[in-house]
Amino acid sequence: MKYNHAFALAFSIESNHPEGNDIFGVHFTNAVLKRIIDLNENAEWDEAVGAPFDTFEIEEEEDGGS
């Protein structure tokens, strides 16, 4: 039996717009990559992501014997 677990990873982005309308894909990419590097360098993954917020069982495919 296998399970799929969903985790959340928080990160932040500084911008010049009060609602973040000046944030685009490249900003998300850079912020997430920076967060990953920081977590790796400081060994803080367990603290940062915590327990999964959702889990479900993966249905294993039956071998049809073809």
C-alpha cells in the first residue's frame, strides 16, 4: 500500500505594489528556489513543512497479465 502526502512550503516575495500585482512567474521561481537553498543550508525542512495537510491512499493498478 502506498500513500500520497501533500505539504505546504511558505515563501515570501517583496514587491512595490500593495496587492502584489507586480509579481510574475519569474519572481515566484526565484523566491521558491531561494527558499529551497535556505532550507537546505540550514537543515530546516522538517520545521518548515511540518506534517502533511492532506493524505490519500494510492490505488495500486492490478496486473492484467497481458
